[in-house]
Amino acid sequence: MKNLKLFVALSFLFIGSFSLSAQDFGVVDVESVLSNFGEKKTADTQLDALVQKHQAEIKKQQEALLAIEKEVQTKTEGKSQTEIQGMMKELEGKQQEYMTKQQALGTYQQAAAKELGEKENTLLKPIEDKVKASINKVAAAKGLKYVMEKSILLYSNGTDITADVKKDLGIK
């Protein structure tokens, strides 16, 4: 929907030099349309589930890192420098394990972000396309030449087509 808002805003800037009459100009509250659109709610639920899954895995990996830190701290606490030197091979192994797990966490976070972005695009693109098509259909039926996102306007004397778009999409 960010793309839709940007498109509408840029369109308005482009046509700013032309004189508009209220009969040529319409507004739509895209957020209102989307907040009541069942397909959007379903997509949001799926995205939330994916986010929660990844957050749980990230938390698990972070806890594993903390466990290594605590283990090293416990083993070295109260020890003399000589005793710590004697444990150096074990501590180096823990350091290597920590670095490996930390790198795995970074890799997982990147993969999770990529998966979430792809899933979001897959789920929301068809919804965005339906809303755009509905806006175009309603605007054409009403003879409107321009339609702006209502939330970015300070004042509007144009026809509000939000209810018509909701009706066209089957939103109550």
C-alpha cells in the first residue's frame, strides 16, 4: 500500500499544474478499505505467525549464547590468572563455539528477514492489485479523472469513493 500512496501522491504532484474541478477529483481512504478487507486480515495473521516463529527461534539462539557466556563466567569466577591460563584451551573452545553460534544467529536473522519480505510481497501484492483495480473501476464509473489517498490531504473537495470501493470489494 506504500506504493499505492506514493503513486497517488506523485500523480497529484504531476497534475498540480492542471486545474482540477471537484467533479474530476476523488479521494479514497485506503487504510479504511484495508482494515476491513478479509483477505488483508488473513494475510496479516499469516505474517504475524511467521514473525512469531522466527522470533521464537531467534530468542532460542540468543539464550544459547547467553548460556555460553554464563558458563564461561561461572568457570572463571574467583579463579586466579594462573588457573585461567590452565583453562585456556577450554575457554578458546567456548569462544569458538560462541562465535559460531553468533554467526549462525546473524545468518538466521538475515534469512528470516528475507523470507518475511518475500511472504509479505506474495500475500499483499494480490490484495494491493485488487484494491487498485477497484479504485480504478469506481473512479471510471463516477467519471473521475484523479483519485488521491485521503489521509495525505489537508483539505478535499473531491468525491469520497471509499464506501463505493468497499462495496465493490464486498467489504461491509
